[in-house]
Amino acid sequence: MDLAPFIDGSYGVAVVFLVGIGALTYLRYRRAVRRLAAVERR
Amino acid sequence: MSEKLLTAMPAQRTGAWLHHFANPGRFLRLVQPALPWAAAFSIGLTVTGLVWGFCFAPADWEQGIASRIMYVHVPAAWVAMAGYAALAVCSLLSIVWRHPLADLAAEEIGPVGAGFTAVCLVSGSLWGKPMWGAYWVWDARLTSVLVLFFLYLGHIALIRAFDNPAHGHRAAAILALVGAVNLPIIVFSVQWWNTLHQGNTISFSGSSKIYITMLYPLLIASVGFYLSFLTLVSARMAAAIMERRARNLLVAAAERG
């Protein structure tokens, strides 16, 4: 049995999850910082 | 000094200590400067652990290179369980002491923990197919981790299910505390029942049944996953605090004008 697809698949799922949630969290954090700064400037 | 006052003092000190760290502004001041460093360390350690495990870790004598799935599966499983333990602690703090940050932490731990549990389940399934001949079997370890995933999903849904957010947080906290009984079931399932899933390989009290060249990348990937979880939850909590603060300022401005 070729094991490579199973190994690649499990690493792929982990990397996609970590990169995805990392990017979403970063975008949310950056948006929150900008929004708070804009509201405080008013 | 009366006996009543003397017995009340330690409780007051405990409350003061808790409330000192329960301040969202103080949390923000502590976390914001640390976030870039925490992110850098979590990325560095996770990448090192995964690349080491994927490219350089030796193949197992019995499982061959399929054992390399371990460097994803085991850290994800550990973080999934530690995340739920943190969720239960936050729920306890929320119910007993009405800790303002505890509700916030519980709300942000849910999605991140569910994600790590999903990674654990998918990677375990992909490991099971070449080893057991099936992607899924209803054995005690797999089923209890699936229950953990559903508990996370239930918590995420329940916390947002009420018009009054306080009611949602309270109901979700009770679910998280009741669900904590699943954690020892996951840990000891391979000892209590005859499972297809292998027994515990790594022991923190006795000798581990893993060769040192496999243990190092596993530990590095695990520390990377733990740090990633901590960084993600802290960043999401900081973002939530800033979102609330901006909303409150807007409301206050609207009420004035």
C-alpha cells in the first residue's frame, strides 16, 4: 500500500487548519485594532 | 478584631487576586506586546517539529513511514484535550467567581479547540486506514474523542443560542463542566477497554516506549501546537476586548449626541 497520500493528507489538513485559523485570527485582530483606533480618534 | 472579620480576610484576598487578573484592560496591556513574540515562537516550533517529523524522523519498524502521521495526530490530540480542560476551568471561574475574562476565554477557546480536535480526528482516520484497514472504528478512544468534538460544537452553539449573552455563557459553562467527565475517559479508554487504538506510548511518570529520535520532533511539534493554541486564543480574546470597547464607545457617543 502506498502510504504517501495518507501522510501528505494528514500534514495537509494540519497545515491548512493552522494557516487558515492563523490568517483569520490575524485579520480579525488587525481589524479590531484599526476600528478601536478610529473610534477613539472621533 | 472579631473572629468573623478574621475568617473573612483570606476570602477577600483571593477575590482581590482574581479580580486583579480579571481586568480586560490589564489583559490587553499584558498580551499585546507579547503577541508578535508568541506568534514567532509558535510558528518556528510548529514548522520545525512538522518538517523534522515529515522529512527526517526515522520510520517505525512495524508501521513504516505511516508513523510520521504521529507528529500531527498526537500534538493535535493533546491540545484538543488541554483546550477542553482550559474551557472547563474558565467555566468554573465564570460560574463561581463571575470572572469577566473567563466568559471571553471560553468563547474563544471553543472554535480553536474544535479545530484541533478535527485535525486529530482526520489525521487519526488517515492513520487508521493503512494500519487497521478502516478509516473509522467505533472503539473507545475514537468514540470518546468524537464526543469531545461534539462537546466543543455544542459549546460553540449554546454560547450563541440566547438573546441574552449572559444566559448563553452560563448554559455553555454548565455544558463544559459536565463534559469535562469525558477527559479521563479519553485518557484511560485504552486501559479500561480492549481498543484497536494503541496504548499510551509516552509516559511522564515512567519510561516512554518511543525512541529518542522520534521523541524530539514529537515534543517540539507538541510545544509548537500548545503555543499556537495559546497565541490564537490570546489574540482572539484581545480582538474581542477591542471590538467590545469600540462598540461601547460608539454607544456612549450616540447617547451623548
